[in-house]
Amino acid sequence: MCFIKGIHTKTKRQYYFEKNLVLRSIAEYETYSKEAQRKKKKIFGHLGCSPFATIVDVPLPQCIVIDYMHVSLLRHMRTVIQYLYQKYLKPKDRDEIDQLFHKQRFPHFFNRKMRPIKEMSYCKATELRNILLYGLLPLIRLLLPDSVAAHLSLYVACMRLFHGPRKLGLKTEKVANELFNVYYEDHPLFYKSIQHFTLHLHSHFADQYFLHGSLSNMGVFG
């Protein structure tokens, strides 16, 4: 979707905030794909022509849909929660938040509740969705430093906007993207060495929202 390369630090590649992303156009995507196939080598991440180019009725890369279940819930959100749990919460606070998560009540039509954070490795995507959209911020904010809680609220707010209908009309994805950009830019101030590619992919949610609609329409939960 864009030409970001990231920076290799120690044993990880980190993708820090870039204000002006250089996006791949439809023509560039096709050109680099054909060139990679002809030369039989990787060019800007292209390995060749995709079979989907002749199947889908929307040209690449516009037809690419980011799977927020894996990008946001199972990767970025889980990583952030575990980081907060280990780095910012004292042992007694960990016990308290685990109890709060475990005892949190939901309406009867919610198929899954919320697991304690200590069981985060076993969390299903639907449980993480409930944590992100409903439970996390109200329950954990009083246990975190104000600045950390405020920063986390930027992510929760932008994801709620991306996940729902156009609450702000035509400005919905614009406002959500502005919230995320502030969150992304300040991310290294609160979290060290977890600026993964999945974090960067959130930068493309605004375009995806405009082209394909809410993240709730992109469910791959099975």
C-alpha cells in the first residue's frame, strides 16, 4: 500500500510514525508486479503478478483489505495490553484488573465475556474485541499513569470510530485517522520496541473505511 521500509534495530524491524506516507498508485502496483515477474526478483516487496489482479473487479492495491482481527485484535491490542500489564501495573494492580475483567458483566446477547489479562494468550478475537471496544479503558484507566491512560484512549476512540457506522458523518474516518496519528507518533514514548508493522497498518484504515466501510463489515471471525 505504501513504500515504508522500517528501521532495523537490534533483532527487530520497527516502523515509526511517518507523517507523509508515499502510497502506491494502481499504475505503480501493476508496473512493479510485472517487473518483478519478468526479472524474477523482489521489487519493492512485489514478487510477481497476483492472480487476484484478473479476478477482482477493484484494481490492486485498492482491493486489499487489512484483516483487523489479526492486525488490531490478535496482534497490536494483545501486545499493548500485555505490555501495560507487565511494565505499568504493580502485582496488586494486576490481581485487581484480572478480577475486574473476570467479573465484568455483559448483556445476554454477548457470546463471549472477557478473560483476565493473565490468560491473554488464550484469548479469542471476539473476547479481545469486547476488551478493546468496551472493557479496557473504563477498567484500567485508574490503575495507569494519567498520560498512559490518555494515550491509550486515543487508540480506543479511533478504533471505535473505525469499527462503527459514520457517527461523525463524512468526517468519521478523518477524525479517527487524526486520533490514530497522534497515538502512533507518541507510541515510542510509552512503549519500547513494539512499533511493529501491524501498528503501521492502522495508518491505512482511513482509506479502507472510505473504500469498503466499517471494520465491523470486515469480520473474519468464522
